[in-house]
Amino acid sequence: MSQRSRACSSALAPPPEQRHDEEEHVQRVRLVQAFLAAGVSSGTLVEMVPCMSEPS
């Protein structure tokens, strides 16, 4: 493996201390991303976040 390949692969690997998000948090992030893509403003999302305590 070349030095460049090693550098790229190590740059993509998460540090060992990085926590892994639970699936429900990942779903919540995807929901927020979908709202943003649909044109909902970040200000409106701030008001909606308390309603998103349960991702389902």
C-alpha cells in the first residue's frame, strides 16, 4: 500500500474513542435533513425539535 493510500484510509477511519450514534439519533438527523431539503427554515426547525424527542 502506498503512503498516500495509507494516509487516505487512516483519514477516513473514525478515531477509536468516537462514539457511535444510536439508530434513533441517526433517524432524527435524517428527518432534520429532510425538512431542510424541503425548505423548512432552521428557525422553524428549532421550534420543532422539542416535538422530535421520539423519532418514530
